[in-house]
Amino acid sequence: MSIEAMVGDASVEPLARPAEEPLLKVDGVHTYYGKSHILDGVSLEVGRGEVVGLLGRNGVGKSTTLKAIAGLVHPSQGQVLFEGNSIVDLPPHRVARVGIAYVPEERRVFPLLTVLENLRTGLDRHGVAKAKKAELLDKVYAYFPVLAERRNQAGGTLSGGEQQMLAIARAMMLEPKIILLDEPTEGLMPRMVSQILEIVGALRGEGVAVLLVEQNVPLTLEACRRIYFIEKGAVRHHALASELQVNDPVIHQYLGV
Amino acid sequence: MNERRLLVYWAGFTVILALLIVAPLALPEFWQRFLTEILIWGLLAMSSDILIGYTGMVSFGHSAFFGLGMYGAAAALVTTRPPNLWLALAYGLILAAAVAAFVAYFSTRLRDIYFAITTLIFSQIFYVIIFTSTAWTGGENGINFRRPAFAIPFLFSIRFTPAVMHWFVLGVVTLSYLLLRRITQSPFGMVLQSIRENEARTRAIGYAVERYKIVAVMLSGLFAGLAGVLYAIQNQFAAPDFVFFLVSGETVIYNVIGGIGTLIGPMVGAAFFLMLREAFSRFFTEYYLIPLGMIFIAMVIFMPRGLLGFARRWLNR
Amino acid sequence: MEIPLDQILIQTINGIVTGMILALVASGLTLIFGIMDVVNFAHGELFMLGAYVGVLTLAATGDFWIALVVATLAIALLGALIYLTTLRPLIGRDPLTTILATFGVSLVLQNVALWQFGPVARKIEEPITGHFSLFYLDYPWYRLAIAGLAAAIIGALWLFLKFGTYGIWIRATTQDRVMAQAMGIPVPWVLTAVFAIGSGMAAASGVLFGPLVGVNSQMGTSWVLRAFIVVVVGGMGSLSGSIAAAIFISLLEAYASLWVSPAQAVIVSFVVLILTLLFRPTGLFVPTAR
């Protein structure tokens, strides 16, 4: 189901708007883990600068979907298009360079690298001017002052919330066009959860798209524009966040116990 | 279906056995001895398969078991007059068992790569000890001795001609194979394989994994020691070279080439390797390891299951 | 039984000299293991081939230092080649296969050397001749030079890893290969480069060590075993641990050879290994920060 169909107002003539290619398009992706069929034909789209949510219970394939996009899991079938080009056969480091940043569920900051070194894994890219690098670094320190404070501290010694910020900051160093965020609020204190919300908002403000996998419904409803619901390895439902409420039966259906 | 398979298996087994029995009568002496040696190395490879193929423990320590079995037999044959076959067997097996117990102790505390490296270093420890204890072991030159008679007291006594030697070795190896086969197919063997598949799960189910590993190492060590005794008797000398870790390395090569976890596979691997070596040394003289090594590497990459790997399931039922 | 102090001091220096070379060999090995979980059996042969390339280059140019550089680069290249042809295809498979593959490579390399260079040992001339008086001995300057050079090379490696983009890439890949890829680090090239660096370091050790003993096709075997022991005792993957362990073990062996023959002194390292495995399997010298 295309974005235009979802978002397009009936009062606006389709022809008045130029057809816009989605930034990211996942089409009928299947993956296996050994003999287990994990993703059973996942299809979704994310537009430029759009924040899209992916909700579902544990184990339905949300993380695997992100991994398939990032190139960490190779689909046996299906297509992944980024800016119109197929990236499904690219190795993960090329996917990152194309403009897709991945922030995994476990955060996975490099434990023995300092905060600054962690950031540098994304910052030290060819063809980026020194001035630009300094600028990126300053920007991220402005967003996350605590990282500036701890810049020479080893990543593994940071608290959970700090590590989450580092993981997101690190992703931002890639100057990505889209960030794949896997359950950023998991295990965080409520105070940090609202901070995550702010960060996602800031990303949207910068024009960076976000594909947000979550189990925290209120956060997702507030941060995202559209939401996909996954169950048993495939997208089963799709709605605008504005049309949903926390108590929606749809929410219960896909997230309830 | 199962019955038919078993029939085919035993038929094949009998045919091969028959061929091996007849061999000494048909082959010229060189090839006859060659065949006997293949059987001995095959036994060593089989013993190693218990650990590598069935329990999932890669060991580079088999040269220790083999070498000590060999030196044990040498000790018996040199110190008693007349040299006694059964004493040689006894000494060799006991010494091998002692070493196996030593290695077994460590096997339960180390996993995977650490175990492999440690077993390798153990072979080297024994190598250095044997190499430098010149007074006891003849050091670098090894020990020479005479073959005992094939004698059962009060029953008979025959000289070990090459043919008789061959049949003796064949008998021992065949019995060993049948015994090992029985063991690997028993509940005990099943537990070993379960350990190979997933050690944590086997432990979680309630099996005392450590005990099984110890028994596996002892078993493996005993049969390797037996191979060492046979080798000593066959060649009438013992040398430190056989305790050098290279022998362990070659044993692992036979296992991988032939197909681990099949018992017969390693035997075939040994035969394949030794025949290739024979062939290559005609063309490449002493540099045969260059093409042979490359073939081995290629097999590791492209045929990891070995020559008989495809038949693993079949051979185990 | 009284051992005179000067003998102990001499052995201390000998122990440190051997220890530094062992440290150089072991650091390549531990670097490779740390980043790709590969136990490089062929490491000793890379050491040996480095020495041979040193011999050839020395014969061609007459300059030891050029020989050192050429050997390091040549064997680094060989290492990259070996990695690409035999180890990269094995990524993702059972770790046993890499041990076997590198074992196979060591067999091939050793025999190629034997074939090309023959069984007679070659000699590398010391670049720095002359002795100084150390108690009752004329102690060669060159030995001290080796220790210094080895330390310099290891120091350079440490600096490279600590600072600089590529150092960060290598450390990141060692700590979390998947995330390194997700950050755009070209991990396949990093792995190749690390194997090349490790190989180069082994080669450098071979050239440095060459003047002390003859260069022959077997010289690698004993070194690779001791290097393995050092790597395990030092904590697999720990660079500082390997260095400390190398010096520790070499010192112990040097002292032991005051009492027993050098061939038997090797047992010391075996004993240290066994004790380590029994009581501190993660490594005797793993720094507490880890």
C-alpha cells in the first residue's frame, strides 16, 4: 500500500503531487534461520524524513526485519530498495555507507573503545572534511552533553541510558538518511524514555528518516506518523498513528498477551 | 529398509575383509607391509575419531598415546627374555592408559581450541622428555628390538613372518573396529554424539558430561596405544619422531580426509593419504608434502565432510 | 648449589632478549586470534620464510636493514594471499577447519622452503658487530639491539592500534565484528590487513633472530609452539598479556638452563602452561581493566 494512498487526502488531486519514490522499500522479504522460516514476506515503506513505527510482540520478526535491511541477514527471497536501488545483496558495510544506520536492540557499543573512539567508527569516513567532522562531533555533543563529559571513558563503563545515547549518536556520525532503531527504550528509566522521544523528534527535524521498532506503544504513537504491525513474520496491518489510540483493539490484537 | 542396509553393509564388510586376508598371498612383500601399515595407522585414526568425530573434541595428542604405546611395548621387548608379545601389549596399553588419564583430566576443564592446543603441547612435552632421556629411551636414536613370537603358552608358537604379522594386525584391527562400532552405537555412544551436537543441552538434560568425556579420552587413548604397540612389533623399533605432534597432525588429516564420525572413514583417509604419499614420493621425492598438503587444504575447504562424510548417517545405523 | 650472580644476570639479559623476539612472534599470533578466532598454525613458517627472504635480500643488497624491511613486506603480502585463498572461504565454519587449513599451509610452506633452499642452514650476518664486556663474557651488542628493535616494533604496533583510524577499525572489529560492519567499516579488508600485519611481524622476528642461529626450514616449528603457549598464558587476544607472558616464560627458561640442558629447559614453559590452565585459564597476565 503506497504512501500516497495512505496519506493522500481525498481532496488533493493525485496528479497535483509528483509521484515520490519511497526512501526505503522492503518488498516480500523472506528469511530463514536454519530451517525456521522467520520472515514470511515482509513488505513496508519509509518515506524521506518520515518516522515509521514497527510494532509487534516478541519473536515476530521485528529485529530480523531491521537486520535484513541493514544487510546483516540475507533474504532468501524478496527485495530491499533504497532510493530506488536494490541493496539486498550488499554487504553490511556498504549498506551503512549508502546511508542506512543501524542501532541494535542490545545497543552494542564497542566496550573497550572510548566514547570518542566509538563515535569515530562512524565519523572517520573517506571524503569527509575535517571541518565537517568537527561540526558533526559538536552537534552530537550538543544533543548529548553527557557524552561530551564522558568522551574518554570506555564504552562498556557507561550506564544503560548513556550507552543508548552513544549508540544513537554513533549512528548519527554516519550522516545517514535513515536510522533503524531497535527498541531504544527497552530497559530504560521513564525519564530516559522521554529523552528518546525528543531525540527521534530531533532526527525528524534534521530530515533523517527513522524506522522505529518498539514495544512501547504510547511512545510509538507519539513519535511515528505511520505504524506497521507485524505478526508471525509478516506485516499484517498498517495505520496512521493519528488514527490510533493506546486502547485500540488493533493494538491489543498485535501486542496484547 | 533398515535390514537391507545392514545386509549391504555386512556384505561389503565381508568382501573387504576377505580381500585383506588374501592380500599377503597375492602381493609382493613391499605392498604387503604397506598394507599392514595402513591398517595400523587406520587404527590410530579410528581411535582419534572417537574424540573428534563422536564426542566433538579435537585432539592433537594422539601422538602421545601412540608413541607411549610404542615405547611401552619396546620396554617389554627389550627387558624380558625371550621377548613376550602379551607383555608388550600389556606394557604398551598401561602406559597409554596412564597418559590418557592425564590428558583426560584436562579434557574436562578445557574446551575446543584450548583443549586442542593443550593436547598438542602435551605431545610435545612427552616428545621432549623422551628425546632427552637418552639413558632410558635411547634418545634421538630410539630403541631397536626383536619381534616376539606369536605365542600362546602351552598352545603354540609361530614366528611373525610378514604374512602372519599382517593377519595378526588385521585381526586386532578388525576386532577393534567391531568393538568400537558396538560402543559408538550403544547408549554410551549416543550420549557422546549428543555432547558433540550440543554440550550444554546434554548437561542440562542431566548427563555427567565430564565423566563421559573422560571415558571417551581413555577409550581413544587405549586404542591409539594399541596401534603404537602394533607398530613397534611390526617395525621393530621405537623412535621419538612418533611422539612428535606431527603424527597427531597427520592423524587428524586422515580423519578429516576420510570423514569424521564414521570410524571407517578415517581408515579410508589413512589409506588414501598413505597411497598418495607413496605415489607422490615417486615423482616429487621427499617434497611430496607440497602437493599432498595442497590437496589436504583443498579438501578442508571444498570437501569438509571427507570422502565418506556423505555416508556418515548410513554407516552409523 | 651456588649459582654466581653474574651468571644470573647474564641469563636475565638472555631471557629478555629471547623474550622480546618471542613477544614479537606472539603478538602477531594473538592479534590474528583476537580478531578472527583463527589459530594460525603456519605462523612459524612465516617466521622461517621471513628469515629466508632476509637471507636472499641480504645477499643481493648487502644491507641488513633493507633485508628486514623487504622480508616484512614480502611475507605480509604472502600472509594476505594465504588469508584470501585458504581462510576467507572458511569464515563461518567450525573453528577446527581453520586449525586444519593453517596446519596444511604450514606443511606446504615448510617443504617448499626445504625444496627451494635445501637442508643446509644459511647464515645471516649480524648488522651490528662487536661485543662489550659483561662480566666474564663478551656479550654481543647485536643481542641488545634485537631486544630494542623488537620493542620498537611492538611499540609501533601499539601506537598504531591506539591512535589512527585504522587502529580504531581493527579494535572495533576485534570487539564486535557485526557492529563494525554496521558502522561502515570494511571488515573483510580489515581481516586481510590484520593477517598481513601478523605475518609481517613474524617475518621481522625471523630476520632479527636469524643471526643468532642458522636459518633452516625447521626453525619455525619450535617457535610456533612456544608462541602458542605464550598466547594462552598471556590471555588469548591480549597484546599486553602476550608480551608480559613472553618475557616471563623466557626468563624462567633462561634461569632453568643454568641447571638443565636447554632442550629440557623448554619443559618450564610447558609447566607454566599447565599451571595457567588449571588455575587461571583466562590468562596469567590479563590486565584487570579487561
